[in-house]
Amino acid sequence: MLFNSLHFLIFFPIVIAVYYLIPRKIRTYWLLAASYYFYMCWNAKYVLLLLFSTIVTYVSGIMLEKCPQEDKGKRYRKLCVAASFILNLSILFVFKYLDFGIASLNQILSHLHIELNAPAFDLLLPVGISFYTFQALGYTVDVYRGEIYAEKNFFRYALFVSFFPQLVAGPIERSKNLLRQLDKPAAPTFDRFRDGFLLMLWGYFLKVVLADRIAVFVDTAYGDIETYTGVYLIVATLLFAVQIYCDFAGYSVIAMGAAKILGISLMENFNSPYLAASVAEFWRRWHISLSTWFRDYLYIPLGGNRKGKIRKYVNLIITFGVSGLWHGANWTYVIWGLLNGAYQIIGDILTPIKKKMVGILDIKEDSLSHRCLRVVTTFLLVDLAWVFFRANTVFEALRIIKRMLTARNHWVWFDGSLYECGLNEKNFRLMVWGILLLFVVDICKYKGMKLREVIARQDYWAQCLCVIVAILGILLFGMWGAGYDVANFIYFQF
């Protein structure tokens, strides 16, 4: 079930209505049933994997709390955590990485003139498996560290793992935040309903007005790089950065809004990432739930930056390499992750040189021009890495980069040819205006001003007018129409 489907627009109001009509003590069971139904709409049999992960991590939490923390208890606790990780990651490996591993092994052996020809299993990837697996494993580690008590109520814990707004594409919630709220959700208020609804409207704008419209241009150019070369690929690559942001942030914002209406506050997953002035800052603002998960459960346990520069750089490369692999079973994702890690290492190495240059040239670091230069440079570096994320193969990514760097068809910028790459002039201009609106909203957010708080300060009629205009804008300018096929969210494949 997709957030942008008619199915969800019927499902969600029913869930809300029943949730607030039934007694508080049985609301957990209702939300759990709704969440499992939501997941089963994709592939009912794969709900068994969700249930398996839930049972394993629930039992491991109970066992961890019962084990003493001294002497032999420490060893048993470590074995318990290891068992939870092995069982969960084994399922993730089989369904997501087994075919990739076999194909890579076949390719390596073929270069050594060894014919193995191991067959592929071609298993259907369970939607959201990477998200709920990491959320459940985070709970195991939190109990092991003593940061949270083991949840005794199995049904409440099962809801924590399967809470439908963020089940299939995050945010990857922490047990310390979500479990406690599921135990005592906030009381329904007009303000919560209004804020939640406004968040959902903004998410729908990002997805159906911007992301799905941009996708037409990007898919056209990347789908035929022989015809659409040079400037077409430059524009498509710049637009893909916006597309994936709008698509993923759109899902996260809809999830936040839906949860808020149900009395739950989810963590913010994006914070104006393309206004970051360094790649390191970008990763503090992009997919925050995942980047902080890797920081807390991988980078810091590896030693973080506590064991010298070389060890810090090794830890960064490992973390971002694993992050790339988490996104998909393809070397393109691994290279994308490693490239982002390398950016940060190079940036850290060059920091003393940059500071000397700033002093020699008497550059004011807090000036707007210097800030803009750093933001643009960061965006271009991140956008270059996105080529590997979007391309089907490493070879294709390298060809795309070469064709962009050797672009000769610069007249395309001015002769209207861009309107022939999937989007007509009207839709192309609408896309540009939408991107400008996104940019303004992100600047406001970066400055600490939330537009929904501005709307909340207006009188009732002004608030209603804003909602009506937003709904009409989405209906009029969204990618609807005869034959419209509801578009998947990009991160569903992870």
C-alpha cells in the first residue's frame, strides 16, 4: 500500500476513526492489526519475516535483561546480542544479498578462468526489510547497553517494529523514542491534527508534484544515454539530486504527519541537506535516522575518532561502505558510499590548508559569498556521487560522467530542446517553480522558521484557506490523469 494511492486515502481515515473511538487499552492491538494489514498489502507471506525478526529481538531483549552483568553473565549477554544479529542479518543477506554475492563470485572466478556458474535464486526482496531489521537490532543493542528496559508486552513491541507510517521506508526509530510513546501516546488535540495534516500535505507535494514530475525527465535521459547526452545528462543529474530528496523526504514527512495524528512524534529525517557547507554536514542533515544509526551502532563501536587519524579514516570508509551496501546489492551503491566517505577524509586532510588560505587571502568565513561557494561545492560533490546511485552499473556511471564532462551540445540550454526530454514546456516550468518553492522552504527551515508554525499563528479562516490552497495545488499540479500508475517511493527498494 502506497501513501500516494487511493487505497491508503481510504485506509488511513478508517484507522484514525477506529483508533480514537475504541477504549485506550485496546488501541495498541488495533494499530498492530492495521500495521500488519498495511504490510501484507504488498506480499502477505513476507509478513512471516517481519514476525520472525520481531520474535527474535523480543526474546533477546528479555534474555538480556535477565542475564547478570557480571562474570559469566557478560559472556551470555554478548552471545545473546550476537545470536540476534546473526539470525536477523542472515535473513537480510539471503533475501537481499545472496544473488549479488553469487554473481560477484562468478565474476571473480571467471577472471581466474574458473567456471563455477552457481545458479541465482532470484528471490523477491521483501519491502522495507532493511528498515525494520535495523530498527529491531537497534532495540537489542539499546537493551544490552542498559539504555532502555526490555519491553515485556509482546504486542506493544511488535507494534514498535511494525508501526505502519514508518515501517517500509523509515525513519528508523529508536526504542527510547518510539516505545515510550506507544505506551503513552499524546492526547488528541486540534494542534496535533492540524500539524500532522500540514506535514502530510507537504509530503504529498514533494512526492506527486515534484518527485514524480522530475522522474519523467531523469528516467528519459538516463534511460537512453546514447540519445540524451552531454547537457541532457547534466540537467538530469542535477534534477536527480532534487528528485531523490523530494521522494524520500516526501515519504518521511507523510510518515511524520500520519504518526502525529495518531499521537506519536517521529524523529525528523531531513534538515535542509542541500544547504550543507560540507559533505560531513550534509550527512548530518540527510537521512538522519540512518546516519545516526550507523554512527551509534557501527562507527563509534569501531573506535570512532578516538584512536588517531588513520583509524578514524578507516572507520569512516567502513561505515560508508556498509551504508552503501545497505542501500542495495550492487557495486554502484558501494562506490557511492565509499565516495561519500572519501570526500570527508579528503576534506578533513585539507582543512589546515584551507584555513591557511583563508587567512592569507583575508576571506571572511562568515560572509554570504563564502558560504554560498561552500554550499555549491558540496552540492556538486554530492551530486557527482548520485550518478553511481542512479546508474545501473559502474560502467554506465563512468560513461555518464565522461559524457557530462565532454558535453558539446550547449545550445540545448537555450533552444528549447530540454522540453523534449519527457516533459513539455508547461510541465518543465512548473517543475522549476516547484523547486524554487522547495528552496525557499528549506532556507526558512535552515533559519529556524517552520512555515506550519507561521500558519498556526493565523486565525481559523486563514488556516483553512492555506489547507484548501494546498489541497487544490496538489490535485491540480500532481502527476494524475488517465493511465496514471501510482509511482513507488525510491527507498522502497531498500
